[in-house]
Amino acid sequence: MKAMIFAAGMGTRLQPLTFSKPKALVEVKGVPMLEIVIKRLIKYGFTDIVINVHHFAEQIISFLEKNRNFGVTINISDETDLLLDTGGGLLRAQSLLSDGEPFLVHNVDILTDFDLTELYNFHLQHRPLATLAVKSRNTSRSLLVNDKGELSGWKNNQTGKTIISKGEEKDLQPIAFSGVHVLSPDIFSLITETGVFSIMDSYLRLARENKIMTWRHDQNFWLDLGRVENLAEAEPYVEKVW
């Protein structure tokens, strides 16, 4: 099974740690975030992995070489010329992901203990265009879902900005995106956005006429490692997630 790790970000919320290294190599209890995610993917049967790089890209490549790609197939999607955000980064990696089967995408700065194969199998069962892992928690930006668990909108809880893809806001429930999703390769033919853009922009547009599902894991641990203050909190969980 194929997976992609979004690891190209600048890591501005982790400064000063990212002044001299990429976010992906910031350590939690001595283990780089990238290693944590790779080992989780391997645990759940993902052995063909794509990693996008930009900030201190050569350090990530050297790290992978030193660890002999952790015994699996790893391909690099190079964004050193321009950081493309999640949507642009996904398009850049299209040739490495399009084998006709769904693939999983995992942000490098997400630590969670949910079973990745359960998410993947849910996607296989329902065959939506994409399946987004979600959790009930406080968040600055919420996905809005209907009673079938379909993505129907988005809301910035700080500014009040709201995007409705289908239905009416009063009938939709807010939920937080967990930074892990499974996509059908069919999505590549439907993405019309170009350049630097968020995949969420594509999801919200495509949700008007396509089924984009959510998969809840409320019972599982989840933490954003993109914040310095969360690194110490994550330490007890590192060795339990792979």
C-alpha cells in the first residue's frame, strides 16, 4: 500500500528549533517526527512511501539514507524550488502515487494512535473520493459534516468565515480534521486548482458533487506536534504508537 508524508513545511510554529533543521527532524523523546510516522505506516502495512521535501531538504534525504529507508521503498517529491502547500504538493507527487489504488496521506507533525488500516478499510468499503480522519476536539478551524458523515463545509472559528459546499449550515455538525486522509487516485483528474494551494480547497469544491467522507476516532489519542509546547506532552506516547 502507498502513503505520502507531508514533510515539506517550514515549521514556523516550532521556531527556534527549525532554524537549523526541518520540522520533520524535530525530535520527540529523541525520535524525529518523520521516523515516528514512517514506523507507524510500516506497522500498518504501508511499504511504498512518498515524502515531500523543501525546508532543509538535504537533511531529510541524508536521514533516510543513513537509516536505509527503514527497509521500505521511499521516494522523494522535491519541492525545493517552491513550497506548494498540501494541494500543490499532492499534485507534484501524482506520478509517484497513481497506481490505481487508494493511498493514505499523513502530516508529519501529527501524533496519534489510531489504527491506520481501519481508516483505509473504511475507505475501501465506502469508496468515496476521499476519507478524512476526524476527532471531536477544540480547534480553530472546523470541518462541517452532514448526518451521513459527508464533508459539507468548513468554518474558521476565530473569524467566523464559513464555506458551505452542500446543505444548510444549521443542519451541519462541526468536527476537527486530524491531518490523516485516504484518497482515491480519481481525485487527480478532478483537481483544477494549480500552483500553491491547500487540498482542503479542492475538497470543499469537490464535495458539492462528490462524496467525501469523514471517519471518526474520538476514542484515540491525538496531538499536534507542530507546536513547541506540545512536544513534552507527547513524550509518553511516542513508543506506543508503532
